[in-house]
Amino acid sequence: MSKIQKFEDLVAWQKARELTQAIYAVTNIGAFSKDYSLRDQIRRASVSIMSNIAEGFGRGSMNEFHQFLVVSRASCAEVQSQLYVALDVGYIDQTTFKKLSDNANETARVISALRTSVDKQRK
């Protein structure tokens, strides 16, 4: 197995990118697009997931990478919480909520697995 040379090769970053694309798509339509506060917050949180993975990888230190993955995973939880708000106020339906929530959960799971791997390498 070859060593990962760039953050774009990380499955966690790829999953985060997919989630971000989906969040941007759903926040571009209907009433969601006009709720600037929630729209911008959920977008920032989703961008934070992929940005923290990239930045942590770029730091070149396993300790720092681990910490950035912790922050990235927390941003997944933030996205998930904001999806509940969007569902509760009627910006998204149950089907869309489930799809995005499942996507966020999968992203979080992959980040957690990467974090575990990084944690083993830094000891």
C-alpha cells in the first residue's frame, strides 16, 4: 500500500467534499436559500470538515493532523444538528434529511477511522 501524498487522496476528504456539494445544492433552493443565517452556518460547517482534513494533513505532524481531525469530526456533528433545524422548520423533507444525515454520518465514521489510524502512528 502506498503512502498518501496529497489530501485529495484521503477518503475522508473525498466524503467531506461530497457532503459539502450536497449541502450547497440543498441550500440553494426554496426557503432554505433565503434563511441566510442557517444557510451560511451549515455551509461553513460543511466546508470546515474538508478544510480541517486538508489543513491537518498539510501540517506534516501526526499530532497536529490528529487534532484537526478532531475538529473536522466536530464539524460533522454541527452539520447534523443544523440538518435537524432545517427539517424542523420545513426547509427539507424527511427523505432529504435522511440522505444528508446518512452522508454526514458516513463522513464522520471515515474521519473517526482515519483519526484512529493517525493516533496509532503518533505513539
